[in-house]
Amino acid sequence: MKSDHLPRHLALLLFVVVVLAWGSNWPVTKSMVQSIPPLWTAALRSLVASVVLLVLLWGQGNLVVPRRGDLPVVVGIALPHMVAFSSLVAIGIQFVPAGRAIVLGYTTPLWVIPAARLFLGEPITRYHLAGGAVALAGLAIMFNPASFDWSDGRSLLGNGLLLLAAACWAVSIVYVRAHRWISTPFQLVFWETLLASGLLAVLALFFDGVPEVAWTPRLVLLLLYGGVCGNALAYWAIAVVNRSQPAAVTSIGLLATPVVGTLMAALTLGEPITLALLGAMTLIIGGIALGTVTHRQERH
């Protein structure tokens, strides 16, 4: 098995890459689903990622066929994360503002922290619990249930799908941490996106049929950005981080993504930034620091 050790500064750098890529990808997805059916949006982005990764791996002479021992992790990333999470988000975001959708999509620590303890035996420190609680309190403020129209069936559906997406992602995070890797995440991510592309295309054909898309240069650029940065780059980076860091740390650290995504949605889609939102962001950042940084001091 390849070494799981990842220097702290590299883990932090890859975290930043993932947060920026996925945070900016939410408003990109929100824009794309206005022109392309949601399941086709996810399928096409995954296909772009597959092509890019194939070219990179082939050019480096690093393209390998997954070993039998790595097949479970290929499926464990492709199905719950790349297919289920992407599909549920792409559908749910049609009925929910991008800022709120990001918040719901990143409630993964609610599922990951207890699952990591139950299935992986990872210790859950008081810093993990405190950091997760503080960050989730920030998410609760961003969500603001008091302002939610509970009588709107479409909005309820969208919010429910996004919460289900978060639970699916949690399954992937926990499994990736448990897997004993043979090949590297970079060697396997192509096969994951390829599998996801095929499954997403089948789902899209079944539910949406062949789409009629009015292609524009802007839409092509959005698709390329989503495929290259939001899928290929981010999926590789998070797999590397996920296998080297405790699952609780990964899930808490990823809560920085809603902050970036909300800011990007405000800049690109005109969604408002309120005083409550700024306070929520402060709580989220503080919770991340508490849950992913200070817990290290407890071990020394």
C-alpha cells in the first residue's frame, strides 16, 4: 500500500485548492442548470474531467488498470460522491438559492464525525466536537430556518435532496479513509470519473432524454471550468487529503467551502451578503480552526 503520510503544509495547500475549486463551482453549477438539464450538467462535467485526466495520465505514462483491491474505492468514490452527490445537488439547486444550497450540501460533519468513530475507531477529541459544533452553528445561521417558506413544496424538495447529498458524501469520506490503497488517488480518479460519467449519462437519458442545448461560448467555458477544476482537480486533491487526514478533520475543514461559495454567489449571481451571514462565516472559520488545528496540540 502507498504511504498515507502527507506533510501538513501539503495537506493544507490541497485543502485550499479543494475549497476554492468547489466553492466557486457552486455558482457555476447554478448558472449551468439554467441551460442544461441538471443530470446532464453533472454527466458532461464528469466527462470533461475524464478526458482531461486520461490525457494527463497517458502523457505521463501513469495510466494503470485498477487492481482488484482498489475496485471498492473506485466504486466508493464514484457512486456516493460523484454520482449521488452530484446528481442530488444538480437537481436540488434548481429550487434553492446557491448560497443556501452550499450550506446544506456541506452538513457532512453531522454524519462523518459519528461515523468515523463508529466504523473507523477514530478518536473524536473535544476539539473535534467543539469545532464541528461551532462551524455547524455558523451553517445554521446561514441557513436561517426562520426565513424559510415551509409551505413551498419545491423548496422543501430541494432542501431535502441537498441534505441527502451531504449524507451520501459522508459515506464516501468514511470509506476512502478506511480503504487500503494500492494505486495512488491520481491513478484511480480517471476510472472514478469515467464510471461516474457513464452512470450519470444513463440517468440523464432515462429522466431527461436527449437534451436540446443552446451552446454559447460562456456555457462552454462554464462546462470546462466545472469539469477541469470542479471535478478533475478537486476530486484528486480531496482523495489525497482524505486518505491522509482523519475523517472528522476532512469534513470540518471542508466547511470553508460554503464561505467561498457564498461569496462567489454574491459576486457572480448577485445574492446578498448580510450581517448575519458575515457572523456565520466567522463562526465557521473559527470552528474549522478549532477542529482541524488545535486538536493537533492535544496529541503532543
